[in-house]
Amino acid sequence: MFKKSLTALLLFTLLSATASAADIKAKISIKQPGNRAVTYNVGEDQIGQAEVNIFQLNGADTDLVTVTIKSKADRPVYYNLQLEAETGISESDCEIYLPGFWYHRNLRSPREAPSFHTSKAWTVREDRLSSPLAGAFSTETNRGVTVMHVVDGHSDALTTHQEGEVILSGETSLGYVGFNCEVDWSRLCFGYPYMETPRRYIRKLTLAPPIQAFARLNPGETKTLTWKIHEVKADSYGEFVSKTWEYCFDQLQPQPITPLYSPDEMKATLANYFRHTYVDRYPLKFNSGHGLHIERCEPVPIVQVGFCGRVLLNAFNALEYGEQTGQQDLVKIGNDIFDSWLKNGFTSKGYFWDNIDYNRDIPTDDNIVHSIRQQSEGAYAVMHYLAYEKSKGRKHKEWEQRIKTLLDNFLTLLKADGSYARKYHDDGSDIDGSGGSTPSATSTLVMGYKYFGDKRYLDAAKETVGYLEDRIISRSDYFSSTLDANCEDKEAAISAVTATYYLAMVTEGAERLHYIDLCQQAAYFALSWYYLWDVPFAQGQMLGDLGFQSRGWSNVSVENNHVDVFVFELGHIVKWLGETQNEPRFVRMYDLISSSLNQLLPVPERLCGIGVKGLNPEVVQHTAWDYGRNGKGFYNDIFAPGWTIASLWELYSPERTVNFLTKKHK
């Protein structure tokens, strides 16, 4: 251990002897209220108001950097500390990893979202990230470097302004991390309290002026801050992300949360959604799934077969649960929805109607837009329904023919490289030829093979995973699965996990082992979006006042920065992977996710900001980002409970998928 004081030159090696020498450069900005801040180079300039001491402990695996700031003034000092560590990685071959926020160079995101399109140097608040870490990886030397904030305490403070230089109203544990690739040799950036440069990302595709927060230090007071700098060797960016996720998990050691409700209690409350949102006055009957107001929760005349509405999956949930619990009104709701869709839910070519807004003109076959994801989600729900009905001795020949027609259509849509267009017309011509949503179809094709025994569907599924392996998993490029964003996103990684799991469950030998390996590779990326720590909230921010803990929840995408309960089948797949591959971290992640995602269930005595019990919130705004309403610690005013109910229902029905894939349906 050694010490460098304010008056000494602050220049020392941080990385191991095998790495390129890396220096830390430190600055401190001091703000006098009413004046612009003045920035000093630590070790070079005389500051006067504060003393900055930096300790560096070189361990076997980790360089521990501890900064102590002590006030020397006779009045409060308002400061912002900024540090940069050289990585020894050239800008030309540097790829970035900010968990749950930044992958590669974010070049699939537009200029209006954080990406290299706008700048090669960014700093962001730590609560945007699923772990408070930033990493850089060299594609030439296969060497990565990360910096992680050892977060001290659990507090946040409100500010009177959201841009420029702002003095915090109280204590915060939030710092910032980021990177600077505007220079020849890339640097990792970190400091305290938070700042966001060169722009803040405040809502979807909206960048705003930067912010720099200043913390208060009283006369004679000392503040100690700690970061860990870690180096890793990896054969690829994908392995770098995997090893870094393991490192974050081991460092943060997230523990399961004591569940507020059991799975049975969750379903009993969520079932109120089936009753409260049921709409039966149109040709298609449905549960109103998106576009609802959080306080009123009144149904709206918008129906969506897949995400966000998941109408048919929720109809099946209502039917199955109603029969299990003797609630005949739920059985009738489920059956009536399926009957209406059988009669009115298909286009002339045999595709589901994806979206209908009964307040507007109904689309025609000529102008309807299909997405491979929504079509797959609709077929998934119907095949579960058919298997369930057959187990009860009830057969639906017309429904079976509808699904066979749809799956046969899938065969005609399959491209030579094994991909599916993300969106297409009813005649099969492309609207968006991007292949990122391809794995959405894989699991549906496998289900078609299991249900109908048609090997053509299995062969097609294998072709899609050939594309998935070559274009997505091997390149660590998970994108284009979110319906309203064509960017790097969690749902693409989850789709890849699900697709490879389904094939592993219906194959044997070396082929099965290969699919399991692909599944595990994708699982690391899916889990990288899930929070391993609890972000802090300020008093007066509803989520904090409710005691919400973010660990186990997941961010959405580069373009949509809020946490939610999107998990569906991922939980039980991750648990299965952990047991199959002897990876205890995965099993513990299942425990964390399954125990955490029930925290905001609205019940009469604790509605958690939602007007009606059981309508689980969707847009949980855990950082300084929103869709235009309310901000950190609250929800957006419009939400989509259809998919949140469906997701939690799948989480708490862990045997559903494995039973479908292992049982005979003849």
C-alpha cells in the first residue's frame, strides 16, 4: 500500500505487470454556490479547500483504489471528483461493456440514444447499470479491464435542477462510471458524485444537456470512496461479458429477497386482471393489455395478440386457472376469447391480426403489419391451449388446422440463411428484413414439431439456430426483438436462450450438448441485464418509500431505460442450466429473480401506485429516465399490464414448458 497526497504527482501503475502500464489521472471540481465550479488537477494544482489522498492496494486479482477527501475550509465545500484510468487498449479495437446499458459500441442504436454515433466518451449514473461497473475489451489482445464502485451506503438525494451544475439536497451513494475512447488509448472513467456527459438520456430517443452533481463536505469532514479495477483475459467479447458477469456476481453477492407473497397468492391476486380488463363488445374478445392509465386502470379498445397484450396467453391462463380453482367466470372468459379469435382473429393468409385499435380504422390485408415475434407468441399460446384441452379430452380440429396453416406459412417465410424478417406484409414480403427477432420463431417451430409430429418444423427450427449461432451468439450481438425499438436489448438475448433450450430439450447426444452450450452463452447476456444490486432512492420517491429493492429486476434495452418483470420462461431455464452445467450462480439467480419480482404486486392494503389490485406495474422508473411522466421512483402514467401478468404467471408456472416438451401429444 502506498499513499499519494494532493501535492505529489498522482501517477502510478494500476494494472498487473503483464499489462500495459496504466495511469490514473484525478481531478476535483469545487463549487461555490452561485459561482461556476473550478476544476483542479489533483497532484498538480493547489486546491486549498480540500485535501485529496489516494491509496492503491495491489492484490492478487484486484487493484483497490481508495480516495479520501478531507475538508480544509471553514465553511462547507461542494465537490465532484473525477478519475480516469488508462486501459492500455487502443481506441481502434476497444469495445465497451456497461451492464444492462452498453454493449460493443451501441451502434445498433440511433444517434438519439447513447452510442458511438454521438460520442466516443460517455459517463453515466450508476443506477442506470445492472452492476456499478464499466469495462473495456480489446478485440486484438483479448484483454479486458473493468472498474467497479464499491458502493458505500444506500442513499440518494433530490435536486432542484436536472442539468448543468447542481448541488445535491442531501447524501447520495451514487457515483458514475463510463469511458473515454476519444483518445488513442482508451480510458475508464469513474468518480463521485454522479455526472452524465456529454449528454443525459432522459426518455426514449431524447438526449438532453449534461449534468454534474456536487456533494457537500462540512468543515473537517472526511469522505472515503473505493473502486476496484480488475483485469481479465478472454477469447472474445462474449467471454469477456460472461467472465465479468461472474465477477460482478461474486463481488456483489446478491441475496434472495424474502418474498412478500407465495406463487399461489400471486396468481390469486393477478387473476383480478382477467376480470377487470375483460372486453367483450367487439368481434375480438380480449383482456385490455396496454394503454391503460395507472390510476384509473380502465380497459381501452386496443388488442394485441403478442407483446404487449399477450391476449391469447392470458386467455389460456384464465381458463386453466379457472378450472384449477373452480372459478367458472374465468373459464368462460378464457373460452370466449379463444372462440372469438378462432372466428375473427386471422387474416386471409392465415396470420393472426397483430394489433387492432377499435377507435381507429381496422387494418385491411393490404396494410396490416405482421411481426414474427407476435405471430410466434400467438401460436405459442394456442399450442399450450390445445395441449391442455387434449389432456382434458377436448379436441379442437379447427384450431389445429389454423395453427398448422400458420406454421406452414412460417416455412415459406424462412430465408436461405435461416433468418426471419422482423416485420412483414400479409403476402410475406418484408417490411423490416432484420433477422434479430428470428429466435422468436424457433421455440414455436419446436412446439409445432412436438404437437403435430411434423419433422419439417424441427428442421426449420434447426435452421434458425444455425443463423442464431452464426449471426447473433458468436458475435455477441443480441438485437431487434423489442417491438418498438430496433437496438441492443434484453429480449433478444432471452429469445436466444429460449430457442436453444427448446432444441436442447428435443435432441440427443452431441447435438443436444451443442444447443446447451449455445444456451449458456446467451444466458450470460440475458442475465447481464438483471440487477445484482439495489439502486438507492431519495425520500419522497415512491419506490424508495415502498422499500423497493432492484436486485433481480432487469433493464429493458439501450433505448428504454427502466426495470420491469420481463422474465417469462427465462427463470426456470436458467435454473435448469445451472443444475445441468454445474453453475451455482445461475441457480442462485433463479432464487433471486423469483423472490424479487413480486415486490410491487398491487393488493388492496398496498396498491403500490396502481389503481386496481392485481394489475402489476410495467414501467418501473428506477433511474433518471422516463417516458414523459413522473421520473425516478415512480411509474409512467400509461402502462401495459397484459404482458406483466403473463410474465409473472409463467415465472410461477415452472413446469409448463418442460411438460409440453417432454410429453407426447398424440
